[in-house]
Amino acid sequence: MSGTKNDGMPGAAGMMEPDEEETELLTVPNWKRTLSRWRRSFSRGWKLYKQSKAGLTGLTIMFIFVFMAVFAPWIAPYDLDFLAPQEDVFLADNVHEVIEANATLGLDDPASELWYPPVGYRGDQRLEEVIIYSDGGHALKFVVDDKAIEGGRGLQILSNSTHVIPQNITILLPTTFRNEHFTAFAGDTMYELTFDTFIVRAEVSLDFEPIWYSNLWNRWSPQNSEGEYLHSFANETTLAMCARIPPNPAYGEFREKRFYDIVTMDDFNETNGTTIIGEPIILNIPLVENGSMIVVPTTEGIAAIYLDYNKTGGRVRNVAIGEMLWYVTYEEIRDFWDRDSVEPIPNRPISIAKEHPSEPIGKDRIILATDSQFLYSVLRINGTNNWTSTLVTSSMREPRPMGIWPTFRGNLVVTGTTGELGFIASVDPETGSIRGNRTWYNMTGAPIVGRPDYIFSSRNYIFMTEAQQIVILKETMQLDATFQAVGGGTHTTISYVGNIVNNVGSAQGNYYSMVTVDAVLWVQSVSGTYTAPLPPGVYTSGNRYILGTDVFGGDIFTQLLYATRTELVVGLVAAVISAGLGTIVGLISGYYGGWVDTILMRLTDIFLTLPILVVALLLAAVLGPSIGNIILIIAIFSWAGVARVIRAQTLSLKNRAFIDAARVSGASNRTIILRHLGPNVLPLTFLYMVFTISAAIITEAILAFLGMGDPTATTWGMMLQFLQISGNTLTAPWWLLPPGLAITLLSLAFYLIGRAFDEVVNPRLRAR
């Protein structure tokens, strides 16, 4: 018995072993079994794939581009927002002068003081002296030679002198009123300083500290044709006016008269409880109705307050702030134009069209800039609504104005932001539309800092952006020059300081100026030679541009590397969405058949017959130029072909024995589609996804080249678009060829990968 039992035990144990293995196999998680199957499938597929030389070539090219995209920050020689410095791209006369320390006058460390933008003194814009001043109570005067130097145009600093002025002066304005002097503001005090030595000639206590000043943005001087000196200033609650009237010898007057008046917004019923939100405008046009007034933007509306001249027998007895002439609320403007809201921008919400103080023409409208794309105009005479307009264009969507400025020639200039970019637009004051059939605008790489100076003699605009880029535009807003400010950065924003003349008396060159971070006065001509785009090479600054620069001074090689990232994202995301959508539609249509198949296939036919490029352009215009929208557009128009192929494969598979076996075992339709049909069509899905990547990259390039790309993104298509609009297509091959070749090579790489994978999926192709 025991022997029998002992003989049976080993046999029993031997019979148990297969059951234990089977049990152990069944305990392996599903994901591990799936991963094992996928690993074996990949191994078999790779053995077949690597037999294709074309496929290996495509894979190599793709990995090169992936390497470029991943390591772009380390490979690229410059940052993406880099611009070539001015010495490389802008050949112009310039002069710089170190601000020297002066212990005697307390100027111990010039670099530590807060310097303000330079002021150019001139008669009718003629540059004679450049003045800089600091919060530490120092002013430096640089005398320049206003004749062209021998041998051509040029500027020379002949001498400089340091002067002590009251501390904390924030505005220093050259003024011509009977004699030359400077008007200065420091805290709650206004000063008159002598022109030669900056000695305080007069001191006026304002009883409050202004933060906004009127007419100090007038380019030539705050005076009018009658020789009267007028300006106003304000803080949130208080408005003041200062007037100086020349003597009238006919009445025995030999000394000028000075008048000063101050009011608060609570002094008027209409503005009681409101606060001032920006610069007032003072208008003195005595020969027209309601011509003398101060226009003030408040939190609730725009107020026009009478500038009251008390004249007797031709003699001015008094000048004071009078009663309210008119007051229009933003709510009234909103209701009149049926808008959701009207929110004025801060600091520079209103403007007139003409900035020259002696010209009444062009000052019949007050234009309001709001915190949206809308501008509004009210008539100066009575505040009635005149026109409204929008700044939106196909490239500039949802602009947010930051300032509105007049120019001597009568145009309005609006600056602001649109997305991450800045913009500047020239606006017709009579209609509010962007001039040049809505083409007189320019997108800047960063928002504009301060006022864009208009240079009348050369009809240029010059300004600086937040990224310390200096931009010079033509009057039509076309690019004339753009470059990075002087090496090391600037301490002040730039300012236009005037022009010099040649020996025969004609204008020879306009100049702008700034103070650098290392306390150097830099003066440079606006009328230089702009040499960008630069061919590959090493330049004056020592910078090497491997593939040259674009017209803005951006490094082509850097842009090429960073654009690879965007192109791969566009191609991969669009292809995944497209292939996924096409696979889902194809599986459902092929499996269910009947009316479901009919509806889905007719929808597919519609998408297959649409003129893709035309519709894509329309959608890009409607949705807006962004990478996300471009990916969505490409995906929407790329799924139909995939759906057709997957449907055909599904029809072939659904009648096979393994599908019938799944039905008999009780599998649901969902299970059959996801577990049995889906894995069998995935190779085709992947194949067409690879082909779609090439199509997506090419489509993005086409949309960008045609002006529907995302201007904030760096892509190969946008590089070509900027090339095309700059007019350098035939003259800058170093700009044209890199993005063009990159598009070709990356598209070819995915095409070769797709063809090689097609041979893996389709055995009949391998047999050829």
C-alpha cells in the first residue's frame, strides 16, 4: 500500500507541473502580455524595416532634425529674440561721450544716477546742443557742431559742461518764450532755468505734485502763434493751468504777465467723484467757437473745461480755468455705438490730430483709445459722437492700445499690443481707419516703450521696444531699420534730438540719442544705411552669423533650429489627431455598415472633394493666426483619406473567422472593434499618420507663406513669409535656402519612413 502510494505520489507530482505553469501564465498581468506581443511584433517589423535603405535614410534624417529640436538651446549661437547690434546692420554717423564724474559738483558716480532721455535743443529742429539730466540734481550740456564735417555728413561734440539743478526733476523742456530757457518740474514745484547755466530764474509752487502734463509732447515748444505760453498738468484729483502772456508796449506793458489757476474735479457737478486717468490736452484757438479749453480724461468720461481769457481793450487781464463746456460719459459713447463697454486706456487715452501748438487746423476732434480694438471720436466743439473704428486686421487680432499720439502732418499714431507682439498703426483722424487701405501698420517684436517720435524732415518714425530694439519706420509704417541698441543695453529710452545741416544750409542728417547703462551719451544718425539682411560672415561686433541674418537682424541659423521644434509639433500633433479621427470613422463605418456607413462615407466624400487650400485659408483668417488653429485646420482636412483606407480594411476583416469566433463567445461590438479590429488596422493607421506628418509640415509652410501663419511662432513657413514681404527673395539666398531645404528634407524623411513601413505592412511590396 505504502509502495503504491509512494509510486503514485511522484506521478501525481509530475502531473501537477503543467498545471502550475499554466496557472503562473494566467497570473501574468494583461499589460505585460500585451507589451510582450508588441515587443515581438516590433522586433519582427524592425528586421524587415532595416532591409530598406530608403527607410534607414529617412530615419537618419528624422533623428537629425529631432536632435536639432531637442538641443536647440545649446546648439543655437544666440537667443531666439536676438537682433544684430547696430554696428553690424546700421552704418550711420554716430558719436559717443563718456559722462565724467565731477566730485566738485557732487557727480561722484554717473552710472548710479537715474538719467532721463536726452533733450535736443534746436531752432526748428536744428540740433545745437544735447542735454541730459538726472534725479541726482545734475545736468550735462553737450555742444555739437551743426555743420557737416569735412568730407561728408557728420556730427562732432565740441564741448560739454556739468551743472547743478534742483533734485528730482523729471521733465526738462527747452522753451522759447521771449528768450530761451528750460521749463522743469520736480515734485510740487515748477522751475524756469536759464539756458546757459541752468540757474533757477523762477520757482512756482503748484500746491500738488503733477503726474500728467499737457502739450509737453508738442515737438517744437509749448507756445502758440500769438506768442502765449500755455500748458496744464494734473494728478488724479487736481487740474492746474499755467499761462504767460507777453507784454504789450502799446498799453505801456513791458513785463510779461503770469497766471496760475488750480481746480479739482469735485469743483464741477459733472465730474464730482471722478478722477483723472491720463494726460490733459490744452487747446488755445481763440478765433473759433469754444476754441480755448482744457480736455481732461476721467474715470467716467471726457470733460472739456473752458479756458477763460479776461480781455479788456485788447489787454489780457486774467487767464483762469472756467466752467464746464461739455462732458461726455463713456456710458453715453457705449450706448450711442451699441457697444458692450467702453474702457479708456490709462496715461494716453485721448489725443488730437495736430501736435503743433500754433495750428488750429486738425484740432476739431478728440480721439479716445479704449482697452479693446475700438477708437472713438467726439467733436471738440461740443463733445458729440463723430465716428468709431476698429484696429483689427487679418494679422492684428484683438489689439490692445497703449497710447495714441498726434503727428505734425495730421495722422494719428496708435501703439499697443496684439498677443505677444507690439504694433504701431497710422490712423486717419477723419475716419479712424488705418491709412493705406488698412496697410499702414507694423508688428513689432515687443511692445513699444514711450512715444514713437515722428521726424518731419525725413518722414520717419523712430522708437524703442521693451526688448531694447530700435526701430525706424517709414511714414507708411514700412520697415526702414531695426537693430539691437548699443552693446550692454541702455539706461534711457531713445529720443529724437534734431538735425544738423551741411555747409550750404540744407538738412544733412537727423539724430536720436540715449544714455547707456555704463553712463555714456550715444548720439546716432537716423539717416544711415541699413545693410540687413546680412550674408554669412563675421562682422564689426565680432559676431559670426553662420547662415546670415534676416532683414530684422535675426540670426537665420538660430531661427532654423528653433523652428524645427515647432514643425515637429505641428506635424506630429496634426497627424495623430487626423489619423486617430480617420481610424475611428473608418472602423465604425466599416463595422456597422448600413445607414451609419452611408452617412459617414458621404461626410468623408465631402471632405475629400473640398478645395483644401482655399478652405484652410478661409478658416485661418476666421479662427486667427495661431499654431493651435493651424494644427486644427490641418487635422480637419486630413482625416478623410485615412477613414477610407481603414474602412476598406475593416470590411475585409469583419467577416473573418476570428471575428465570428469573438461574436459567438459573446463579445460586444465595442469589444470587437477595440480588441480585435483596432489592433489589426493600427499598422495602416501608423502608415498614413507618417505620410500625414509630411503633408502637415508642407501645409503649415504654405499657410504661413500666404500670410496666415502665426507671427508669434518661429516656423520655417514664417521665415519664408518674412522673406517674401521684405522683398529680398532674389537677393538673400542664405535666408531663402535653409528653411526651404529644411521643409524638403523633413518632409522627405517622413515620406521615406512611410514607404519603408508600407513594405513592412504589405508583403507584396517586399516581393517586388
